[in-house]
Amino acid sequence: MGQITFSDVVAKTKTVNGAPADFGRRFIIKTGLAASILALWQTEPSWALEKRMSDNKKHDTLPAILTMNDVSAVSPALAHYTAEPLLNGLWKRPELSPRDRSVVTVAALIARIQSIEMPYHFALALDNGVKPAELSEIITHLAFYAGWANAMSAVAIARDIFHQRGIGIDQLPPAKEKLLLLNEEVEKQRATQVSNNFGAVSPGLVQNTTDLLFRDLWLRPALAPRDRSLVTVSALIANGQTGQITYHLGRAMDNGLTQEQASEVLTHIAFYAGWPCAFSALPVVKDVFEKRRKGHHANFQSRSTIAAPADGSLSANHHRYSASHCHPRTYD
């Protein structure tokens, strides 16, 4: 693989307001992703990098990216693994669409605050079909599931990309909007159960879980329920939070994620969060798959680390929901 520079990418790209707008998918995967990954070896002092980025913005260009030759000079083996297993292997696997792979990658990067790769992957996500409103909502969602600082780190990156692409506030989800429908009966059961179990332990957490998560965040329409679940599952796996995967993976599959796609999420995340995180999730994912094959998926909420009724009483109303609605059957 020869030397790849950002100029090579730009030469093959249409521009809008001076910024890349329509990357060829094959070229992106083969070249741009490699360049982004190599940015991990940026050694320029932060103050100098900030100045260069500021200067570049004045000319509506993106900062220079390390080439494959740069990484080869440090680790020829890593250059090989980047070019072959990652670029020519993982990103070409058909089990997940390029859009889904971008959603998974963005979620993992934000969950782990790996900001060095965010600029490229945020742009790639937009090129792969993730709408600006969806990227914005992913960041909002992960403030609750990965932490506020993680979301703010992503905001700093997305702000510049939105500016470069001419993405305005009119293309982003409003702070308040009409929410998806909620089954009030099921939500009341959930809220009562969690209050009885944990209200005395942390009344503030219990109340915020009801008010902010189940009656607000999960009902926002800017992300389809499947995508919101995909983001959540990806972040949980990337952060090694296996205790919450059972419910959220079941919910994702209820919302339309197939078993083949869920399996591929693990394969993909291994490269971006490390093999230990992916393998730590394997036993939990295996259990979810097996329970669903046996027809027990309606009782997944009973396996949440925050205990739901062991008799699966909340599942009696599960049939009332569709993939276009929220499934408020867990506690976080």
C-alpha cells in the first residue's frame, strides 16, 4: 500500500463549502480509514496542533493526517494489520452495513473518549448515511450511558465537522420535541418496582431514571429505536459494562437488530475497544442468543443487574410494543 495523504482523498471527492461531501465508499475504506487510525501516532505538541488546525479552518481545509509510511516507520507490523485485517477485512464484511459499522465505531470511540479518531469517523459516519441529526443524538444519548465528559469531548469534534460541512442548527434535533408513544401502564409498573427496590438507596437516581431516561431520552425520535439500542449496546461492550448488556441486547433485537448483526458488533468492536472487551461480552451475548432461541426473550428484563420481577410480570404487556416504540422494561 503506497503513501496515502489527505490530498489523495480530497482529489477524489466532491466538496461543499470547501469540505468533503461525497466520498467514494470503497476509496474511503481503503485509504481514509487507514489514515485516521494512523493519527494515533501524532507527536506534534498540542499547542502547535491547535494552531495548525486553526489556520486550516481559515482556508476551509482539514488538518494533515499521518500517512501509512509514517506508521510503517514506527511499526511495520501495525501498518500491515491496519491495511489488511482492518481495512481490507473488517470494513468489507457484509454482516453489517457501512452505516451500521460507523454507528458502532462512533459509539465505541465516544464511550472510551478516543478523541484522536473522532474527526475521521464522525465524517465517515456522515458519508456512510448517518444524518447530522442522528450523529447529534448519538452524542446526546451517550452523555447518559458513557458520561457527560465523554459527550462533551465528542461535541468539540463534531462542532468543527458541522461547521466545515455547513451543517446548521436547522438540521439538528431540537432540545424538546414530540416524543414516541409510551405505554403508561408498563412504565408505571417499572417505576413502582424500581422505587420499591431502590428508592430508599438512591431516591435521586431512581427519579432521574424515570424522568430523564424512560420518559424522555429513550422516547426521542431523532434516533430510530434500533439505532439507539445499537449505540447503547456498542458503548456497553466497548466499556466492558457486561452487567447491562443482557437487557439492552435483548431490547436491540426486539427493535430489529438480527442475531447475525449483533454477533458482528462484537467482531467489529474488538478492533476499536480491544479483544478483552469483546471477549468479556461473549458469555453474556451467548446467553441472550440461547434464551431467545428457546423463546424466553420476553423475560430478559428479569436478568438485569438492577432486578426486575423474577416472574417476568412486566413482560405481559410486551406485545403492545412495536419496533417504532420504546420498550421501557429495564431500569437504566
